[in-house]
Amino acid sequence: RIFLNLLCVAFFCALLCGTVSSAQAATVIKLGLVTPPGSAQNITAEKFAELLHDRSAGKYEVKIFHSGSLGTETEILQQVQMGAVEMAIVTLGPFDTFVPQVKVVSFPFLFRDYAQVDSVLYGPLGDEVLALLSRAGFQGLSFSENGFRNLTNDLRPVHSVADVKGLKIRVMESTLHKELWRTLGANPTPMGWPIYSELQQGTIDGQENPLWVTWTSRLYEVQKYLSLTGHVYSAHIDIANLGWYKNLPQDDQQLLRSCMKDASVYQRDWNRTQLADFLAKLKKAGMIVDEHPDVESFRSAVLPLKDLPMYQEPETKALLEKFLAAT
Ligand code: PAF
């Protein structure tokens, strides 16, 4: 009988432990991005995962699918929209197919410097843009930083806009970026990321991205010339599937937002403190750098973009006016 009692106690203990441990099992959040570990998106994602794990006492675990293991940014966005993936960090480029109004943020030469970026994009106006994402089935959590984009190519030094003429430039899958480079005289080719082999094979002559991308994706191996054009401040957008997010307890929704905003602050600092180092490394790797291109020639060439039909849609136009007034 004693043996039987012990067996019962052991059985109930096992049952109890099982229940407790399954009640404690973390909710796994899948988060997709296209760049590798060490990239800006990954820095944001890892910080977010760490903050959310700590602040929720282990209730949430973020599984990062990096390096495009879930597909291109457009494909990742489709998966988040359908709810197959809960979260993503993507560039704004492909996003304007989903919510056209976001293209105002990437308007060329909109932001003068990081101080302006921080007060305007990471302030109430940026929150206004994030609020628009719900109409496409996304919850906007925060913006984070890709950085000011600079032109690279393998054919010739580019000092002024006249030197761009005829260059085959890879652009993000975005109407704005395509129009921008057409306006500048290039031959733009929209494609997803990565693009190393296309540059290596010469299918395209150049590309444009922040310095960290040119360094971490080893583009200096296949691109000779770099011009610090800084033509677009490129943001990442950190999003969740709307339905999934809305089903979380209110406190957890708030927690996700604050963890992502804090991860963004951390990542921006990471990005900016390393700029000089990235530039030095690119020069050392053999790139010929024009540090002071004729930016005015680019700025005046892109003025007509504002009058393109894509900026005439009333909501987009009004939003662009607000951004222009604030910058
Ligand atoms: O050019 C792009 O597609 C983006 O800037 C990249 C490299 C994916 C970083 O966000």
C-alpha cells in the first residue's frame, strides 16, 4: 500500500510539473529580415529579443530568421500580412507597394542630418506614418535606421549628376527609387536583396546603400567607386501582423512597442558611432571615395519628383507637405 501511495504522489507530481512547465513555455515570435548577423536589422532584432525576453521574464522568445531565409523583403511582408510570420524588419523601399503613403519618408534630401531625423521621424510625425500601416494588416512598432544612402559603381567616379548618365543601378523594389534614378539619368533596375553576384557578373554597374551595407556585404570587392551622395535617409520599419498583435494582452502590446523603440535607439547609436570606421575600412579595401560630390546637382535634379503622380494622391501630398515643413 505504501508503495502504491508513493506511486500516486509521484504521478501527481509529474502531472503538476508538466502543467507548470507547459504554462511557462515561452511564446515564440518569428521575425524575418534579409540581411546577415552583424547587420543593422539584425542588431535591432537581437536587442529587441533581449529586451522583450528580460522585461517579460521569459514569456516571449524571438526567433530571428535572418539572411533572407524567409525570402525577399516583399515575400517576408506578404508572410507577415498573412500571419505566417509574426514580425519583420524591412526597408521602406518595398513597403510602398503595401502602404503607398510611406514613400514620403524616403523623399530625396528630405532630412538634412541625424538631429532632424531624430526629432521628426522618431517623433510624432513618424508615429503618424506608423499608424497608417494598419490599413494593410500591419502594426507599426517603430522605425529603425538603415542610414543615408550613398552611390557606388564599378565604371567611373561619380562627382556630379552628369556622371550618373546611363549607369545601370540596382534600386530597391519601389516606384519612388526607380523614378528617382530615372530622373537622375541612370538606368534603374529594381531587385531584391542580396545583389553581390549581379554586381560581380556586371548585370548591374552600381547600387546605393548606407556605408555599413557596402562594408558588411563586401560590396567593395565588386565596386570600385563610392560617392557620399547621402541622397535618401533610408529607414527600416519594424512591424507585426496586426491581428496577432491585437490578440495580445494590452500590457504586452505596449511592452512590444517600448522594447522595439528602445532597440531602435540602441541600433541608431551603433550605426552612427561606426560610420567613420566603415568609411576608413572601405578606403583601405581599395575603394576610391568622393567624400564631397556635387550634392547640389543631385538635389536640384530631383526637384521635379514632387510633381510626379505618385505624390499627388491627396493623403500622400498632405503628409509630404507636413514632413517638408518640419525639416
Ligand atoms: O538596398 C536594400 O535593399 C536595403 O538597403 C538593405 C541592403 C536590404 C538594407 O536594409
